[in-house]
Amino acid sequence: MKILVTGATGLIGQQLIRRLQKDGYYVKALVRPQREVSWIETVGVELCRGDIGDLVALKQAMQGCQQVFHLAAKVHGADVTRDSLWAVNVRGTDQVAQASLQTGVERLIYCSTVAIYGRTFSNRAITEDTLPRPDSPYGESKLRTEKILQTYAQRNGLPVVIVRPSTVFGPGASSWAGLFQAIANRQFRLMGSGQGHHHITDVTDMVEGLMQCSTIPAIEGRTYILAGPESISLAEFVTLIGKAVGVSDLPAALPEAPLQVYKQLNRLTYQLTGYLLPKADRIDLFLGDRSYNLSRARQELNYNPQISPEETIHRTADWFRHQGYLPLLG
């Protein structure tokens, strides 16, 4: 079977490609023209240059492919605008859907996000049927994309499976290096009591869930949350990172009351203007209280995440050390 992967250079994409190859699939990777990816060709993956906004390039890359993993996305960042999010996440995915239909792809597996549920409320039993309440441009763009794909499925028979991953850690999670460095340097302070829950996933478990979405029959049209085996409190999360980087005495937490005011001000600002206040996403993360019910994925995909939050955090810290983000432990 031939499989195309978009977003092949990302954390999940790199690990997924290696797993697909290990399992004997012929793998093609769609990569932007300017991206340096010599490692892809050295591991035997067919490199296809192009952008997900280019329908012609997409159709060429999908030729002969039975399945497509669409992981490419624009995410949070200081230089990310609503327009750039919409261009990649919404219009780009619309092109992926059209190309899939026109080339006869048998299954499109789309990587959405749990950010569609929002981060400014408490819920420790979120399911696929929980009402989405995105409170960020990124979450809004992903929810809009899901609706577009569902419309294609209903009207045109697009064979799509939607996956909503929680936050992914593990080897390659470079976007979290700053947090680990801040804790290692004793520059990080927990916000509030830290009793709210956070639900992380190891990239190995995430890839296993995606592989199940590829192989389990007759799941087109279904949506699945993929997360780790358990959620943990934010205080425990930070403590585990401290342990992994060799720090036991973390600075005192910041008081929650003024942060809650800022959080509500940010929510109002976003509702009125569509823009987030500086650092608001981090405040929402550390004042949030969320975990996910994996019953559907467990029952329909036989999804059984194995890697605990503690092991995931240690695996991430070890990778940071080997990459030079953190000093080696003595």
C-alpha cells in the first residue's frame, strides 16, 4: 500500500513515517519546496515537493496512494495570524480533501486537535460528543476544517477519519524546550494551585493510534480523541519535569486571582476582536482543568496507550539533553 503523509517534518509526522516504513508501507512525504529534509530521502521515503494549498501538487503527490495522513498545520506562535491559520488549516485542508476525492484516495486521516474544545473551562470527562468551544484562532480554524471535511463526506462521499490529539510529548517535542529549560533554571513559577488537570500523550502512543485509524475497517466518518493513559494535575506535571531535569525545589506559585482576571479579560478580548492577549495561551494552559474520555478510541480502534506521563516526560527530557537543549546530568 502507498501512503502519503503531509506534515512529515513535524513531531508526529517523523515518527509516523518511521512506523509506516517499519510495517512495510511505501511512504511518500509532501514537503514544502524550501524545507531542508535530506533525512527523508536517506530513509527511503519518496519526497514530493509542494504546498497543501497547491491542488496540482497535491494530486501529483497522491497519485497511486490508497491513504493520506494529513498532519500539516499552522499552529500557535508569535508570528501566526488568523489569516495565516485560515490559509493553511482551512483552505489548505479543503484542497487536500478535493485532491483526495479526485485521485480516489480510499481513506483520508485528518489530524485535528483537542483545542476545538477550548481551554478556559473545566471538564475532566471530555468526549467526542462534548460541545466544541474553541477560544483561540487555532482551535477555531481546526473546528472549521472538521466541518468542511464532514460536509465533503456527506455530500461527496469523502472517506475521512478525524483524530483529535491531545498535547504530544516525547523525543522530538522541541516546542516544549523552553518550558523544560525554564524549570531547569528555576525560572518557572506555577500559576495558581496547580490542581487542574492536563492530559498529555507520548508520540509513540499517538502514532499507534494513528496506525489503528489506518488499519481498522469501516470507520470512515468517525472522530476519535487520542490521549495518554491518564491525566495528571498541573502541579504534578511541573514536578515531574523538575525531577526529569534534576530540580526538586521549584519557586513558589503565582497567586491565581489576578491571573483569573487576566484570563477573563483575554476571553472577552478574543470574543470582541479575535485576538489573544500576550501569553494568554500559557495562562489558559496552566489554569485549565481538562482530561479526555478515551472510551470510543479504546472500543473502536483498540487504542490502548501505554506510556505514563512520568515516562513521557523523562523521554522528552532525555531527548532535550541529547540535542543540547538541556545540560547532561552529572
